[in-house]
Amino acid sequence: MKIDMPLPRPVREIEHLEIPMPDGTRLAARIWMPEDADTHAVPAILEYIPYRKNDKTLERDHARAPWLAARGYAYVRVDLRGTGESEGVMTDEYTETELQDGCDAIAWIADQAWCDGGVGIVGISWGGFNGLQLAALRPPALKAVVSICSTDDRYADDIHYMGGTLLCEQLSWASVMFGINTLPPDPAHVGDRWREMWEARLDGSGVWLKNWLEHQTRDASWKHGSVCEDYSDITIPVYAVSGWADGYCRTVFRLVENLDGPVKGLVGPWAHRYPHVGEPGPAIDWLGEEIRWWDQWLKGEDTGIMDEPPLRLFMQDHGRPQTHYTRRDGHWITEPAWPSPNIRRTTFALGADGRLSSSGGLSGGRVELASPLWVGRHGGKWCSYAHPGDQPGDQRRDDAGSLTFETGPLNTPLHMVGDATLTLSFTADRPVAQVAVRLVDVAPDGAATRVSYGMLNLTHRDSHENPAPLTPGQTYTVDVPMKHVAQTFRAGHRIRLGVSSCYFPLAWPAPEPVTLAIHTGQSMLNLPLRTAAPGVAHGFEEPRAGQPLDQSFEAPPQSEWVLREDAETGRVTVEVRDHEGAAHIAAHGLTHSAEGVERYSVLPDDPASAEGEVTWTHEMRRQDWSVRTITRTRLTCDSIDFHISAHLQAFADDIRVRDDRQEFTIPRNNV
């Protein structure tokens, strides 16, 4: 990455400032702005998230915020109520209070002498979510949005549920927030109040996994904050960004299709990352692209960005199956709209003999499927963070417990852009069942790379709001959509469809062992194939950023993903370790560290044996002050209920101040 120094304009930083809310609560902000902004007002860019401006996000913020400020903006990084140095307690994500605070913060920013009255909002993940949600509320000063790795539909496309199946990512992310919510404000900024504020968080933040498991269908809880409920609420310009390895790429396509105002979409090969640090690469000059957007909509300059096609995508070439990529081969393309006139939907028939063909002539029949519960152990995470192990491995191992349908070697390359769909005709022998489908690129030597996938809780066949049990033996037909992708299948390669009745630990298994009977003559795969060549795009410049943060590491960040199988019982365990490093920030003498351990395991034929447990250990310290917290969340089940066990321990200067345990039982609702 190119470090842009010196900056083109002097920048001053306000390390800590408190923004008053109408109810008296004060939100903590860090601000970078041009030195002369008090006399020459500039537009503002808000990033509004819970991830702690003073430590956890400071490395990232330090490399981008001054760079943007030096181009004539005030970059305002605000901690949500109850996080970082902000007062209050946070009890869930995207609450009415959070969104109202966001509107009030925007109004406050617009009213400052250094702001010209115009505000944009930017964010990745949480900040991308609430950026869209705030745009839908239409605060007058908000003029444009950049939303990265976000969703417009909190039920269908977030860490909670996929096709009505319970994602294990829900346990993972609830545990991440359980840990973060135990952290105190920094005494360097709030003084002696830190202890009172900390204890309020320890007592009041709650166990979010319980909140989310109590809502297993698409009810009002998930409709709140889902801007897809009424896209017309958003009228300001939106730039939506994601990556193929990210969990949120489908959102980009829906926003480009459905927003009436100015909109652009960008999808690269990346995981859950800002594109200037995008991995798998190639990373791009995202800050240069972002400044074109802000100059267009906050300064009124014609940068030419809206003269370009609305959708730019990275067309991936074949990649050998790996659980971690540093880079993907491919090239950039553009599309003039979504749906695109360049895309032709092509149907492939399924043969009872395992063939897959776009020219028909296959014999239909009935084939049965009862996957062992270890199918899915090579599926990676629902949302990759570009950590070793979190992308899908060679699919041959999961295919061994699945039904597969495969083309012959392709005579010419095929280019797919969009969402593949499987129309599936089936019967089941249990009232609750699920299906996972995988689109796989098979190389001539047999190596099998997952290109896309989808899952459906079959009780949700007609509705995510009102699921209904299956009648054993009755025939149903459903459509199972897969994630969008842009992918080239090379000549000589084969396209494989994998179908399984489980996909653990990506999704929690159905309550009982299930046998599905697939009627191949009434089932078909639909692929969005791109016709030849209009819209091949130029690439981006190399990434650049500002001066990196002055910090050192007592322990470096590291991640690992370990698979184990018990030779006697067949129990499969997936263990994920993520150490964020022990970072010492020179400017204010703070050392902070975090380590998470996730374990998921299951016996091959017993859904009630499924277990998930996540532990996070956080530490913050200075010379005369230290805090350490340990949170552990465990999820188990039987055929009727889910069981949650949550344990919180907190220490101040090595003295235990909390040792709290909670247990909950939540009925399964056709999950």
C-alpha cells in the first residue's frame, strides 16, 4: 500500500469530544478536520459504530480519516451509546435509541462552525447497516451514504438466519458483542466516572443471543431496520460495496435494483474488509474512489463518477480450493443495470444418474439423501474475515456425504454473473428439514472449489414469517437461491451441484435425522450466464492511505482453524482461534488485547449432539490501571428446545468484580 505523505492540507485531530443528546447522554467522538475548518467550513463524514474509537478501531481510523480530512472534510468518528467513551448502555443492535442518537448526532455535526451543513455517513458492517437505516429516516443534513459489507434485510441476509436456517454465526457474533460490551470507557477521557459507567454496562447489556433466538422467524424485530421494507424511504445517493467472500454481497445487487435515487454498486473478491485493505486481493485505491463520491455529493463537484456504469464487479477466474487466499485472479467488468441485459438465465436438468446438462435428454427418477452431520465442515464461515481457514476448502470431502450432479468437461468457458437458483422437487420423512446446495468448479484433476451456495429451512418454503411443518411423504417444490457471484468456469472444467440435508457448522442442524427424496425430473439448476463481452472495465489504481498508527505488538495477531475427528465416536469438532494481538498505542500508553476461541462439534448421526461454545478474553491496561474480562457462551439443543449458558467474569487490577452466570431455554420454532 502506498502511504500518502505529506498530506495535501494540514489536519488537526480532536482526540476526545462529547456530543450532547437531547436526553442528556453524551456520545464520545474523535474528529479529524483541516486546520482552518473553523474559518473555512467543510462537509463532514460520520462513522457511527460501537467498536471503540480510542483503541480497537484506531489503527484503521488513523490510516483513513486524516487522509480524507486533508482533502477538505471533517471526519467524525462516534462511539454508539454505551460503547467506548460514550455514556449509557447498549442492549441490542440498531435500536430505536441508536438510530435517534444518530439523527441527533448528524444535526449536531451540521450545526458546528467547522461544518458547512452537509454530512455524509460511511461505514463497514455495523456502520454500513445504520448508514442505510439513518438514510431511510431522512435527517435533513444527511446528503449521501457509503455502505460497505451491509444489509438491507436483517433477517434474510445477516449473521442470524439464512433461508430460515439458524446460522452458527449468530452464536459467534453474539459472543463477540458479549465480550465488547464488558469493556469500560477509557479513564484517560472520562476520569473517575469510568468505574460507574463500566458497572452499568456489566449489569445492563444483556445476553444478545437470547434476544435473537427468541425471534426465529421474520417478525417485527427483524423488519425494524430492514430498509427493504420500503426502499422508497431512501432518496439520497448510496454507494454500496461488498466482496464475494463477504457475507453481504447480495445487498449490493438489491440496492442497485431497487433504489430510486442515485446509486452505485461495487463488488470485489474481498472478505469483510474495506477495499483499500481488501483480501483476497487485489485491493484497490478505495480512498481515491470514496473521495470522488464525497466530492460529487457533498461539494457539488462533477467528478464523473455518475457517468460510469452503476455496477462494477470483479469477475473471478478459477482458483484452486484453499481455505485462505491472499489474491484471486480475474478482471473487472461493469453492468449497465441490475438485472443486466447482458445476463441470460440458462437451465440445467438433473439426471437420476448424477449428470447435469443444459441440453436435456436426462432420465428423471427418485434419489434419496440423508447426509451425515459432518457435511459442511469444509464450508468455511458464513462471513469470511480473510483469516486462515475461514473460506471453504476442497469440496470433495463434503461431496462424499451429498448428492452430486455434474456436467461433462466444458467445451468453452462459461461466465456466470448473479444468483444461481436450484428448483428442487422433494419429499421428506420428518416435519422439519433443511437443504444446502453448493455450486462447485471441478478442475480436470478433480479439485473442487466452491463458487456459491445457498440454504433453505424447508418449513420456510412458502414464508419466512409463517413457517409450516412438512407433511412426511408429501411432494413439494421449492426454489433455493444461492449467493451472487461473478465467476469464470474454464473450458475443460466441470460444473458440479452438491445437495445435502445439513451444513454444519455453518448452519445448526434440523432437530431429527432426515431423509430427503429428490425427484430429479422435476428439479433443475438455473445459472445466470453472461453473454459475450460488453462492459469490460478498467481496473483501479493501487491502494493508498495515510500514515499508519504508531503502535507495537507484545503479541502479534494470529488466527487458526483446526478440524478434528474422534476415531471412536466420529464426533467432528471445528475450532477457530482468533487472537487480535496485544497492541500498545504509543500516543496514550494503552495496551489492549483480545482473544476468541470458537468450538463447534456434532456426532455424525445425532442432531441433538450439536454444540457450540465461544470464549472471549479482553484486556486493557496502563501502568497503574488494568481491566480484564472473560465471557463464555454455550449453545446446545434437544429436539424441542435450544439451551443457552452465558458466563461473565470481570476483573479490575486483578480483583474479581463480577462472576455472573445465566441460563435460558428457548423453544425451537420449526428450526
